[in-house]
Amino acid sequence: MTSSNSVKVTNVAIIGGGVAGPALALCLKKHHNIMSTIYELRPAGDERGVNIALAPNGVRVLQHVGVYDELRAQGFSYEQLQISNAHSQPLGRLWHGSRKHYNFQCLRIHRSTVQKELLKEAKAQGIPIVYGKKLVALTEKHDGVEITFADNETVSASFVIGADGVHSNVRDLIMGTETGYSGFMGIIGMRLARDKLHKSVQDVILPDFVFGKTGFVAIMPSNYDGTEVDFFSTMPYPSHSRKEWDELSQDKTKLQAILRERFGKDWPEFVVGITRDYKKEGLELYPFFEVPPLDRWTSTGGRVILIGDAAHAFTPQAGQGAAVGLEDAETLAHTMSREGFATDHMRFLKIWEKHRQARLVQVKRLTDINGRLRSPDPPLVQSLKEWIMWANFKWSGPMGKLEWLFGYNAEDILSHY
Ligand SMILES: Cc1cc2nc3c(=O)[nH]c(=O)nc-3n(C[C@H](O)[C@H](O)[C@H](O)COP(=O)(O)OP(=O)(O)OC[C@H]3O[C@@H](n4cnc5c(N)ncnc54)[C@H](O)[C@@H]3O)c2cc1C
């Protein structure tokens, strides 16, 4: 895709080389020949994060920026997700990805593998990536932004993009917002050999999302041939201080006890086995923090723009954080390339922001519903929830009325201008 700019945007600074940041840099360069520099806090090769499921709306962006083929070989591609209850009754099947319906399957892959491939491609495209750079201050002027890093270096840019995650410094510097605990946490165990699971797993289709009165567990293959699986559970949990969260995440005996208490009996054997026998040292805990809905994703002068978790982090209970961050990146790149953007950026950004915020309201609503469905409940309420899920799939079929989510194509932003 090309664009005909009279005055072209140049010299963009992207803060954060996670998922959304490098995707934006690639889209700007490959589709519109706009150069940017990525500044990343951590050293190269950081492997933070867990396995995530990238739905077709996110995978589509990876294909547009040219890294999908590399990534597909490093993760597990699947189409249908089984949803069942703790009595091993199926509640429904969902097309979580589908070549036929969405052109793409869903891809289960480690977040750091996605990050690594995006950064590798950015490097191959000649996009400068500066590691170990922590943004600490910025000054917006009418024609650009001056940014300062923790090592006191100052650089100028025409636009600064805050892709620096849920605890974004860029966001804090352009508005007063408090990131809050969502009330939910997740415990995950990764890389189990599938053939070591209890034999009852042979009766279910994986990935399987299992709902019961003491909570929710997902079992998902995670490598190319599906021989390795992850399990995770998200659950309501009381708020803790940062120190307490750190202590709890180190207390593997306690994490194991939390799982055993919830899933130790009255669950299918493969769920009981996986949560009981997984080596506790490998358990990882994630408290989920949220950014409250923001009125604007831009600074008052429009030269500082937020994307990804920096703009709208919420819990991963619809499996959409990285996917919508990728959508932000591609839609913003197309927006910044429009003729007239360099001279009238506020007008273009308002249209982009309105379009993206409306979509994020929908995604957040779905996330909250999923959080409610995954929470423990008394038996009667649980039965009602399961009946609703079953009836919903009976009525909507395996598309689950989610075409609006998975069918989204970031290129369509072009029709909004
Ligand atoms: C347990 C768990 C499960 C998840 N499951 C899914 C899933 O199934 N599907 C899905 O789509 N999403 C999922 N997510 C969400 C997903 O991981 C995030 O939404 C995604 O990583 C956000 O991308 P980002 O680029 O906005 O931010 P990040 O990936 O957080 O990247 C931000 C980058 O900015 C850097 N940075 C921070 N501060 C500064 C600074 N001051 N200066 C310079 N650089 C800075 C950081 O080092 C980091 O590299 C999950 C998240 C968790 C925790």
C-alpha cells in the first residue's frame, strides 16, 4: 500500500519495543515509507511474558507487516475452541480462528516470540532500535516534542508514540491517570508434555475452556505440533500491595494450594491432575492491572499519542490485549500517512481516536462478561451461567456472534477519512 503525501511525516519516536511499538514502526516503514526510531527500556532479547492466543484480528496485522509466516511455525494454530463444564458436558464450540470465516486461524504463541520477530523484522528494515532507554520526561511544542531519557540524553521528534505498556510513563506525562488493580489475577503453568496428562484428556478437544462452580481453567496446546500444553486459570482475588504481589508470586507453595483448593475435586480428572501435579516452581502469577477508560489517547497538542496497553490495558479474559494493540498500530500508521496529516494532525487523530475508542468499549464489555462467567458462584447461579453459555451457542452457532471482533481489518480505517 502506498500513499501520496504532499508534506510527509518524518522522525517519529516510538517509546516501547513490546508488541504494538514495533508493529507500528514496521507498518509506517513498509506501507508508507515513514521512518521512526524505537526506544526500549529493556535490553535486547528480553523474554518477559507468557503464551498468548492471537485471534485473527491480531494475526491479520502480523501478516500485513510481514512476520506471520515466521511466527506461524513457532506456535500452535487452531480454529475451534471447546467450551465445557466441570461435569465434562460440552457447552459449545467457538471458531476462535478460521481460514474459511476469517482468513486466519488463531495462533497460540509466546508474547516474547512475537516481540522478537517484530523487532528482527524492524532491524532488517533499517529501523533504529535503541535498547536500555527509559523515557522520563517530554516537552511538547507546536512543531514537535523533546524527549528525555533516564541517562539524560534528549532527542527531538515530530511525533512521540507511547507504546510503553500498562504502566506507561508517556501516559503519566500527558495526563493524570491512575492504573488500578482489576480485581482479577491469573495463574499459569506452561510447557507440559501433552502425553503426560491424565488419559481423560483424550475425550476432549483442545483447546478446552472448562467452567465450574469454583472457577475456570483453560488447557491449550502451545507449540507447533500441539505436543506441549499450557493451563491457566483467571480468578477474582483481593487487592494487594506491590510488595505483597511480589511475595505471592514467589510463594509457589501458596500458588499451588490456591489451584488445588479450587480444582482438587469435582473436576474432570485431567483438570485435577494438571493443577495438582504441575511442578510448582514453574507456576507464574499475574495480577491484572487496568487503565481506566481515557477521554483521549493524545496530548492536548496531538503530538504525543498512546497505543496498546498504554491507552487501554484491561484483563486478558477475552484474549485481546495484544490483538487490539496491533490494530491500534496499523490503524495509526495508515492515519499518519494520510495526505494532510503533517499539517492538520489534530483532525485526523480525532477521527482515529473516536473509531478506536468505540471498538475498545466493545472489547472491554466482552472482557468483563468473560470475567463474570469465569468467576466462582454458588451451584444454582453456576448452573444458570452454564445454561446461558449453552443456549448462546445453540442460538448463535460456533461463530458466537463474534464476527465484529475477529473479522476486523485495520486497513478499513482508510474509509473513515
Ligand atoms: C497473563 C497474560 C495473558 C495474556 N493473554 C493474552 C492473549 O491471550 N491474547 C492477547 O491478545 N493478549 C494477551 N495478553 C495481553 C498482552 O500481552 C498485552 O496486551 C500486550 O503485550 C500489550 O502490548 P504493548 O506493546 O502495548 O505493551 P507491552 O507488550 O507491555 O510492551 C511495552 C514495552 O514498553 C517498554 N517500556 C515500558 N516503559 C518504558 C519507558 N519508560 N521507556 C521505554 N520503554 C518502556 C517495556 O519494556 C515493554 O517492552 C495477556 C497478558 C497477560 C499478562
